Amino acid sequence: MFLKALWMLTLALATLVPAFAHADDPQVIEPLISHNTRLMILSPHPDDESLGAGGLIQRVLEAGGSVKVVFMTNGDGFPEGVEKEDRISRPTAKDYTRYGEERRLEALKALTTLGMKERDVIFLGFPDGGLAYLRLKFRAHPMAYRSPFTRKTRPPASEIVVPRTDYCGQDLRREIERVISDFRPDLLATTPPEDQHPDHNATYYFVKEALIQLTKKHANYKPVVLAFLIHYGQWPIGQGAGTGSRLNPPENFPDRGKQWISFTLKPEEVETKRKAILQYHTQMLVMARFLLSFSRSNELFIPED
């Protein structure tokens, strides 16, 4: 069934026009959604999953499929957010840690709004604002990255998936590999390499590395991978975001020979997605307009190899 769905996706992609997604684009994600679907969202921070794939999560659950959401970080390295939330000008490591705990609770509320169970949410607890450093510099032991915000060098004990995990790239890749291997998703969504937030593009590369390792061990395992864009200039609230209630790709987005997939949401899915986004009170204080600009009648995805 999965191979047939993959073939249908490939066939549908071939019919897309290499431009903006239009209202009459075929729903090429639909053939992948059934009661057998196993969707995993790998989200850099709490809120990215709802912004980029809140509708997709609902659709898979509605079909009777399974969904897991994995957060790379708890979003605890956001000075502006901490300062506004706590009305303080010089946050301490304790303030940042508490802020991450609050964002963690917001994520659980948002995903419950989308229909998920708490048991299907995984927090890896890696350093917010530090994933690019883990990818490019702090790759392996004995050197571990220290968060300049929380001052920690490893995830909280309750969030460690693989024993003896520290803040280094090798350990993050192993943890991602473990959660994918345990769940075995056939549909996986994360942020693309062009996303301009360092944590977001680093997440893409860590997920890619984990999938390469899994393929070496299980040659026949190859999930369909979709990418959802979050940060790209002023998009989607600036010029080029499109008009009306539809979400269009940024006009100056690099052409990788990939076709954008427009996934049309039902009115009730749009409303539920908006309610989920509103659960992120800490982020609404800082960037409400940006967050709510993702509450459109469709979601955009880029198919990845």
C-alpha cells in the first residue's frame, strides 16, 4: 500500500506547474493519508509544528493514522521573549530554563488542541539557538556545547532518549535516529535547508544524517519527506506572501527543481489550527502577526529526496 501511495505521489508531482501553488492544484498529499499513515513531525522549536503542519496533523489523525511530534529544543534561548514575558532586562539561566518549561507546556496544549495525546509528543531538550553550532563545530565528544542561555551542556535527564547524551552533533543525530527507528514513520515533515533560522536549517541536516544512517541499516526503509518553511525574510507577512487567505511561496525562494505542494485545509481545520497557534502565549507577546499569518486556507510543503 505504501509503495502504491509513493508512486501516486510521484505521478502527481509530475503534473504540478513550477510556480506558485494554485487553488486547483491536485492534493498530492492525500494519497499518503489513511488509517495506516505514520506521520512524524520534527520541529526545531515549540510552535513550528503548528505553524507549518497543524492542518496535516489534523488530517492524519482524522483518517485514523498515527502522529508523533518531536521537538529539537524547548525554545528556551529567546532573550526578547523572556524579557517580555517576565518584564526583566537581564534574564538569568534560571529565567531561560523556566521559559523553556513554559513553552513546553504551551506545546502540549497546542497539540492537544490539534487532537494529539501527550504520550505522542517527544522533547529532546537540545539547546535553542545552538543547533547550528552542534552541526558545524561541536560534533562529537569530549567537546560539548554550553548553552549561553541556560548554561547547560546536556538535555534534562527526563528528556534524554539515548543514555549519556550531551550537547554535541553526534548525540543529537543518534537521538533523532532512535526516535525515527522506534516509530518508523512513512511520512516525515521538518523544516527545509533554505529556512533562514539557523536552528531550522540545522534540523534539516540532522534529520537527513539520521535517515542516511537508518538506510544503511535498513535498505528498504525510505519515508516520504516533506519540508515546511517558517522563516524566510518577512515572509509570509511581507511582500510576496500572496493575497487573500491563501499561502503562497516566497517570490525569491531558490529554485531547487522542486515543486511546492499546496495542501488545502478544511475550514474547521483552519479554525482548529488557529486555536492551536493561540496556545503559544509567550510567542504571541512578541510576534502575534507573524504566527497568525500561517493560519491560512492551505499549508505549503516541499518534497525532499
